[in-house]
Amino acid sequence: MATFSNCNLESIQKPQETSDDNHMPMDAAGNSNLEPVQKPQVIYRCKKCRRIVAVQENLVPHERGKGESCFKWQKRSGDALKKEKEPVECTSIFVEPMKWMETVQEGNVQERLLCMGCNARLGYFNWAGMQCSCGAWVNPAFQLHKSRLDECYL
């Protein structure tokens, strides 16, 4: 079970101060006048209204599953399972619960996640967990579909 920190959207909309952990190593040339270079921060926006819904720090990582062989709901032939396919790319991201997720705060166990700006459906949540498109089981799951988000770099 993943541990979630308290996070609110107000804190991710403000410019964040950089710390030493966010800096990349200095150039090997040894010039002391070089400034450290920051890693680009990834933010996720609603495709419809462009409102920020998550940042990279909100992501909950999961181990990639075995793809289609993890799904039992569809009949598969024995030959199809023996063939090794390329790893399946996840079509969703999983995040920690956030303040803008009104249905979570209402006490629902599972429900759609709607954008707070335009009410577009961005994904789903389920406290009991759900399966990612890669086959991995994520518990609890706050899933945002990549097709409904813009991934931007700062």
C-alpha cells in the first residue's frame, strides 16, 4: 500500500524553491564559475482547459506488469501467451490523492475524477485498487489517463 503525503494544488501552482537535490552535477571541466543546471520539472495539465492537475512529485510509481497475460477476462490461445512481446506502455499515470479531487473528499470509495476547471473526465479512483494497462495492480489507485492530459516541462 502506498503512503501518501498531504498535497494541495495551491502549493504546486506557486513557483517552487530549488534545493541542492534538484541540481545536476557540475560540468567535468572544473570551472567554479559554472552555475548548476536544474532538471526539468514535469507538470500535467487538463487538455481541455489547461489547468494544472498534477506535477511529477505527485506520481505514484508502479512496477511494470506482464502486459496482456495479466488480464484474465479475455480468452487467449496458448500460442499467443508463449510469444514474448515488447513491454506494454502505460496509458495512465497514478497519483496521490489531491485536494482538487472533490469526489475523494466526499468519501466515495470509487468514482470518476473530474477536472475542477471544466468538469472533463480525467480518470478514475478506487481505494481498493485497479489494474494498469501494463498489467500491474495499483492499490489504492488514483488513475489519470494520459490521453486526457498534456505533459509539459518547466
